[in-house]
Amino acid sequence: MASNLQAAYCAVRELIARGMTCAMALVLASAALPVRAQDPGAISGQWVAVDTQAAQERGYGLLPGDWAGVPLSAAGHAREYLYSSSLISVPSRFCRPHLSPWELAAGIAGLNFWPVVGAGSRIVAWAQGSGFINPPMMIWMNGMPQPSKYADHPAIGFTVGHWQGDMLIAHTTHLKVAAIRREIAYASDQATMTSTFIPHGSLMTGVYILQDPAYLTQPYIFSMLYVRSSSEPQAIGFRAPTCLPIDVGIPADAVPFYLPSKSLVVGTMMKFYHIPEFASAGGADTMYPAFRDRIKDQYLKTYHTFPSAKNCKNFCSTPADLLGASATR
């Protein structure tokens, strides 16, 4: 056992040294650990996301134009510069389900797993839901065939899964266009998602890998830690509320968008935080700590009089501050 743990530790160190993110290193290095017997009960139940994670996804959300850490391609950048967040207020989109499997994974809600039992008391799928109002994602475990590439893309996509020891690994296709972070950067309907759920007692780690040949140049990796809140699974049905489109001042025949080079989000990170566009615009380089280390000295030298340059640690201003309030945090 000790030798296996040492092998996993060495594997993680080597992968990180090569520039691999810690979440990916965790998944790959897990092969060096002993394979434990499958225990479906280890994942069944309700799980709560730890509040200290993903602070920028909570509350007010991200500042528009902050794509750092997202490996956007040229096409992904072009889409972001043309996109207007007012698009979701168009009457034809107002009642559209807003959550996709990726938004469920990278969001702030917890997870809920319960088994779907078929003939002979055999578990044919695991349903994954959340506190948000959305249909649960079905993780088919019974060899369900892959739909045609021309098939419809439902809100929850199509997911098949398998056990590796007591880790549940799910692969999702047929996704809709959805935000990678909270209304920041979008993945196309060609994207695929691999989810690995690793239970360890009262804790569970979720590692999510999003690949998109259209808008990303590399896989985008996200991890979350969950704490068990109940040992008993509780099925969540689809509770779609009555949707009442309202007039928000956008004509029914108008489609909000920005013309090329006219996007209002360009330069926002430079304006408020003195973070240059080549850093905030994202790209594969911005995913790794080495990029931060490379620009840190230049940033502090150039903007040594900027209040947050030396004192701000993370997410130091609210949108109210940015709009003119004097208080900062």
C-alpha cells in the first residue's frame, strides 16, 4: 500500500512538473493506487459543494472580459467578442432551459445521485440532479447505444458511464451550446465532457474535462469537492416552473450582438484591474501557473501605484465597486 501511494505521489509531481494541471494529474495518477471494489452506495446520496470553492462563480459572478484560464481558440475568441449577454433576454430564448451538464458540474449547486433500477433489480442508470430546476442527467450503465451524430441535442445531453473500482466515470456527448464559466466563454454543440466522481468517505471529488474542437485548443479541466449531506438518495423530478416572458426593452425581431471590434467587454480587465488583454483574453498559456509567474514582475513594476497591485489577493472588488462605489474589499 505504501509503495502504491508513493508511486501515485511521484506520478503527480512528474505530471505537474511537465505543466499538467493538478486535477488531470489526480485522475491519471489514480491508476497507481490500489483498485478498490465497486461500491455503488459510496456515490449514492446528496452531496453539497464546498462554499469556499469557485468564489467568482457565486454572488455577482465574473467581470465580463475575464477569459483567463480558458484555452479559447481563434473561433472561440471571435464568438466572445461578438456575443452580448442581452441575448438571453430575447423572447424566443427567455424560457429556454439554461443549465447544461457542464453548467451543472461547474456551478455552485450540489449533486444528487440515485439509482435507476430496471428488470431484475439491476441498476441500468444513475440519475444525477441538483438543487437547480433542470431535468436530471441520466448516466446510462446498461450499454445504451450512442445516438446518431444527427440526433437531437437535449438539454441534458447523452451520457454513458462505467465503474473503475469505486470511481464512476461518465462520458457526455450531444451537448447544447453552453457557458464554460458563469456567462464567460461558451462551448459549442460539438463539445464532449468526461466526468470522474471519486468518493472517499464523506467527501467526493468531481473532475470534469471539457473538449471542444470548435472553440477550445486544449481540454478545459475543472474540479470540485463535495461533502455528503445525506446517505439516502432522493430522486429529483423535473420541476419546470411556469415561464412568463416579460418585456425587457428588446424588440421581438432584434438579436443583440456586437459588431467586430465594438465589443464593450474588450479592455474591461485592463480598466479595472490593470490586467493586460493578452492575459485576460485567455488561451492555453493562461491555464498554467508558469504564465502568472512570467508576467508577475512586469505587472508589479508597471502598476506599482495601482491600489490592488500588491495588496489584492483575489476577486477584490464587487461590481458595485467597479461602478463607482468607494468601498473595496
